[in-house]
Amino acid sequence: MIAIVEIRTKDPLMSAVYALRHDVFVVEQGVPEELEVDEDDEVATHLAALSNDHVIGTLRIVRHGLIAKIGRMAISASWRKEGIGRKLMELAADVASRRGAEQIILAAQLTACGFYKRLGYTEEGAVFDDAGIPHVTMRRTLQL
Ligand SMILES: CC(C)(COP(=O)(O)OP(=O)(O)OC[C@H]1O[C@@H](n2cnc3c(N)ncnc32)[C@H](O)[C@@H]1OP(=O)(O)O)[C@@H](O)C(=O)NCCC(=O)NCCS
């Protein structure tokens, strides 16, 4: 049974969230460690997917006026392709919508574009580099 909880930066679960992000982005993908945690973590709402109290998935939501930005989407390698990423993204859209956001934007790694497209996001603009990984902006308009 997978549970998803909404937490803020001071929550005790955040150390497990950061550990998962470190495994996925720094160890697996080679993102420089000093870029992985940033000032947005202080103001973000974080979602954590839990299996037996163990954090196996996460993302964060940062509000910029009527736009919510989703980032740091990571599922533990052994839990991928089981629908957990989709569940996190759907809950993130609900959270953003309840808080008054009209659109969601995100910077998608090119290898993850297909995942976001299935969830209703559309690519826009040119491909850009972030932490050595090619990304593209993707956007979804929320139902009002
Ligand atoms: C990308 C990622 C978040 C997907 O999470 P996940 O839990 O494996 O995805 P889900 O099982 O919920 O997949 C939902 C749908 O997207 C598809 N999908 C999953 N990963 C995909 C990918 N990389 N490309 C295209 N489609 C993908 C699934 O097949 C599924 O399709 P379906 O609804 O037709 O069955 C996960 O692979 C991950 O954490 N990767 C490493 C970190 C990363 O790249 N994060 C994204 C940064 S922008």
C-alpha cells in the first residue's frame, strides 16, 4: 500500500526525501551535489510517496503567483513503472489547483518528456542545459 503525504521543509521526513533525491539525481544522474538542494526547498510543498514508512518517491511544488512549478520528481529505481510517478503528479496538480494556481510548468529532462506528455503537459521553447542534462519546458493548464 502506497501513501502520499504533503510535507514542508521542517518535516522529519525531509531527510529521507533528500536522501532519495541524492541517490537519483547525484549518484544516478551525476548532478553536482551543490546544485541538488536549493533555496526553493525552503518554500516548497514537498510530496513524499511512502511504502511501509519508507520514502520511495518525491517531488516539490513551488508557487509563483498563478503558476506552480513542479520539480525534483524522483522515484526510487526499484519502484519505477508502477504508477507512483503518475500518482504524485496527479496529487501535485490537485494541491496546486486548490491553492489557486492556473497553470503548472516544469523543466523536463528529455528522457522524461513522454512521462509528462501522458499527464497532459506540452513542450514549449528550445531545449536547454541544466546541470549538464538537456531539458525542455513543459506546461499544463489546470481546470478552473
Ligand atoms: C520519470 C519518472 C519520474 C517516472 O516515474 P514512474 O513512477 O516510473 O512513472 P509511472 O509508472 O507513474 O508512469 C506513468 C506513465 O508514464 C510512462 N513512463 C514512465 N517513465 C517514462 C519515461 N521516462 N518516458 C516515457 N514514458 C514514461 C509509463 O510507462 C506510464 O505509462 P502508461 O500510463 O501508458 O502505463 C521515474 O522514471 C524517475 O524517477 N526517473 C529518474 C529521475 C527523473 O528522470 N526525473 C524526472 C526529472 S525531469
